[in-house]
Amino acid sequence: MCGIAGYFHSDPQRPVDPQVLVNMAAIQYHRGPDGFGYKVLKDRGVGFSHARLSIIDLDENRARQPFMSDDGSLLLAHNGEFYDYKRIRTDLVSRGVKFHTKSDSELILHLYPRLGLEDMLPHLRGEFGFALYDKQHDRLILVRDRFGIKPLYWTESNGTLVFGSELKVLFAHPEVRPEFSASGLYHQLMQTIVPGTTAFKGIHQVKPGYAVIVERRHGKLHIEQRRYWDMDFPLQSGRKEESEAYYIEGVRERLMEAVQLRLEADVPVACYLSGGIDSCSILGLSAASQQSPVKAFTIGFDDKQYDETPIAREMAQSVGADQDVMMLNADHLYDNLVETIWHTERTIYNTLGVAKLLMSRHVYHAGYKVVVTGEGSDELFGGYPALRRDMFLHGLDTLPASERAVWEQMLSDSNKLFKGAMLAENEIHNQALEDLVGFTPSCLQPWLAASEHVKPCCIRISDRNSTLTTRVPR
């Protein structure tokens, strides 16, 4: 990952302070320790900075960002990766385009002038957040990947649009003052992520699959949020039933393609390996694709109820992976909780994020910058107990009620460790949700059940700059 930052004045003659750009890059040094750069466009009221983690094109000088187009009309700062970039690059070269770097980021500088924003965005596949200033149209464009894997925040203050890869980057700008939002904080305490929001007033995320377009109009900033991609969920009546083999082969084909695209890098690529079917599948496909031993990093715990090391070891041995197991205990997790929250910039309700922080640091010290992991597969394939429960109760219409009850009981018995967390202690019904989706999703029931244990009260939270008092009802 890298870190991007910058700001855009409503008055083009208002100067941009290079030191502010340096400060904004420096505070996200952990995102890009391999170098940094900044650029200011005079008489344009705009400046970008960039903290770089080199993955593709390791030449520090050639691939240093921000990038300028040959004609000086485009300024770019990019975080993340574009998958399948070699195919797109080859196509552009065949049409006479000359590249100056091997970086996948440079694609934007050639696709945008040829296709325009609307037609360019569908070609971009991967995990990314980028800022593009278009001198000809005098506009700033912020774009985030389809699923919002890479973060990108923005805010407007006193006629200045400030953006960055992390909240703390925005706070490094002198015009931005953090102040809690009652609704944003409430959602965070509920562990609910509302797309586009944060815990702070006036500070937004670029939504997944969106572009934020900022233009100067009559001395003011005009901000438009434009969706360029969304997941298509067909209605039951519009679904076409296919054979089981059709779906199995479809998943196999797309999973192989996804893994192979993510193995593309100019540095060694490793895998995260737990005892889950997702990471085991990815390791197996990675080993087959690379045809050489893959480095596999595993987190182990001293509590056997949580430790998946035995399964992970068996998987690593089966594909000849070079496994590295990092053992953790409760002290490791709680001693690093504060630092984890500094990085996550949001509330967390368990120590999984702490374990991931410690593993990321371990991986980096082992000489690896890139790992392939199975994030998101549990949500997509019903891996969490609450999702499986809803499938048994509401998604398998062909099963008789008695058989669905048996499946639900088996699920409950095998997930006693998560009772009250991933599965509610008792079934909860919420009329508003039932009217909306037909049932109360099991993943929300633990949070709804928590209200029974909370008395009406006021919460007061203070920091150096603000104090928030909000009433929390039962």
C-alpha cells in the first residue's frame, strides 16, 4: 500500500504550502516507507503528495509520484494496484502510447485522455484509491475501487478540499479541525460502517465504486459524488437456475484468475494461511501457479479453542510451502491495542485487528511487502455462522422445516464459542427490518440484543479540540 494526500483551493491564486504536503505524507510514512514526493501547480491552487511502497517498478526515481502527464495537463497520485495492467499496457503500446515507467499507476495518464472518466473507470480492476487533477477542465477527481478495499477520505473547509488515505492525514492540514459527529460515533460504537461516513463531522470517505468530482464554480467548490460501479443482485424472479457443476466451474475459473492476477509483482509475494478453506484454497492455487514453494505466514494462539495451526501446518505440508508461524498470547494482543486503533482509525470490538497488525509487522521484517489473503470470502460464501443460519432458515426453500431446524441446531452446537457475539443468545425480531427484508438478519441480532443490557445514559467523549455529549437510548 501507499499513501496519497493533497488539497485543492476554490481560489486558484491561493498558494499551496509545500510543507503542509510534506507533513501530510510524513504522517503516513508507515504506508509508504520506500520514498515520498510532492508537486505543486502554481496558479492552480492544487498540490499532491505521496508516500510510496514499491511493488511494481522498483526504480525509486523513475516511479516516484505524484506523476505529471507529458503535456503537463494531468497530475496523479495513486495508492494500490491495477490488476491485468500488463494486458491494458500492451494494448495502449500497440496504439502508439509511450510509457516512461513500468508502474501500473501510469495507465491513468494514458487512459483518461483517450477515454474520458466515464469510459475509463470500467477498465480499472483492482484495489486502489487515486487523485487526478485535470488542468483542461480545472477539476479534481477522487476515485476509490469497487469494493472500497483501499481507503480514501476527503473534507471541505474554508473553500479548500483536503484529501488523504487516512483520517490523520486530513488532520495534518491546518484548515481541518476534528470534531465528533453524534451519528457517526453511534454507528462506530455499533460496529456499523455506513458507506461514505466517518466518526467526524464533515469528513467523508469516498464510497466504494464512486468518483468524487470537484470543480471551481464562481469562486466556490462544486462537489459531485458519482457512482461508476455497483453489484447487481437480481430478484428471485429474475434468477436463472443452473446446474451445480456450472457454479462449481464458474467459481473455480474466476478464483484461479483472481489469484494469478494478484501474484503479479516485482517483489516476492507470500500468502496468509489459517485453517480456513479460503486461505487454504488460495495457498494451493498460488503454489500451483508459481510452481515453487510459497512463503506462508500463520498466526497461532496459545488457546486451543482459537488456534488453527494444526490445520494450517497440514495444508502447508501438502503443497510444500515454506511456513512461518507467529505464536501470540493475550498479552501480545492487549499490549498493542492502542496502536492498532491508531492505525484502524475506528472502534474495534475484538483483538483480530491487533493480531493482523502484529502479523503485518512480522511479514515486513521477514522481507515481504505483498501477501495474498482470503478477506471477504466469508461474507461472499456464507462462512460466518450468522450467514449460514439465515441460509438454513430463509434461503433453502426446498428443505422441509424439520430438516432446516436440524441444520440450525448443528450450527448452534458447533459455534458455542461465539454465542452472543456472532450468534445472538436468543432470537431477536425487529419489525422495521422484517418489513424491509422479510426477516431480521442474524448478523444484526447480537447488536440488537445488546440494547437490553444498556441503561439509558449519556456518553461524554473529549479530546484536545472537542467534547461530544450524546444520549444513548435503550
